Amino acid sequence: MNSPVTPWVLAGRILAITGMGFFAAVAILLFIIPAWWWGTVATLLFFPFFGLIVLVERWQSKHGMIGPEIELESGE
């Protein structure tokens, strides 16, 4: 059985998803206006949050919190 998700992982996921969603929406709206400079800035601010979610998911996978469960072989 995989271990439970820690509060820090949960907080990292929430922050990353919220940040990505916010800056993606702002960038889309700014490109519609068109405010190209501010839209580009909002697009660039999306990527640190994307990097955060990548780091959180890699850390979880490395520590066995996500991914396939490993079956222990019995002596049969």
C-alpha cells in the first residue's frame, strides 16, 4: 500500500494548480484585449508554478507515494 500524501505535498499541489490556473487565465484575457506585453509577462509567470508541480510529483514518485504498487513475492 502506498503511504499517505503529506500536508506539504498537498500544499504544493494546491499552490501549483492555483498559480497555473490563475496566470493562464490572466494571460488569455490579456491576449484577447490585446495587451501583448502584460500577456507575455503573465505567460512567463505560469512556468514557475508548472515547475513546482513537476518537482512535487517527481518527489512523490521518488519516495513511493505515487506510482505502481510493488507486489512482494511470497516464498511459494
